[in-house]
Amino acid sequence: MRLFVDIWSDPLIVERIPSWIQREQDALVHLVLNHKNVRERVGFVAQRTFNAFVEGEHMFREGDLLIHFAGCWYVSFP
């Protein structure tokens, strides 16, 4: 897992030229589709299992592992 995260976050992958629009998401798709060792170790689960949303079809419920606050930005104050 450490090696995978290291490769996935490598600027040569994420910031390639021409760059991917969704950077790390496109890099993940590339790794799964084009690298057999990664593909053989990837499993798929229902989205809500790891990535519930604040609203919409995959809205979180109590007990969910993770809530994705897509589009919610914060401002930090000194």
C-alpha cells in the first residue's frame, strides 16, 4: 500500500504533460487500467461504503465511515 500511494502521488504521474484534468483521480484510473500489478490488487465496493456525500443519491447515514464534503471549502484565519 505504501508503494502504491507513493507511486500514485508521484509528480511524474499526477502532473504529467499534457496534464490530466482531475490529476489524482485520472492517475488512479491510469494505474488501474495500465498496470497489471495494481489492477490485480484493486477491489470495488459500493460508493457509500467509503465515500458518502452530504446530499444527493449517496447521502450519508449515521455509521458511515467517511463523508465527502465535495465543493465545501473553508477559509483559515491566522
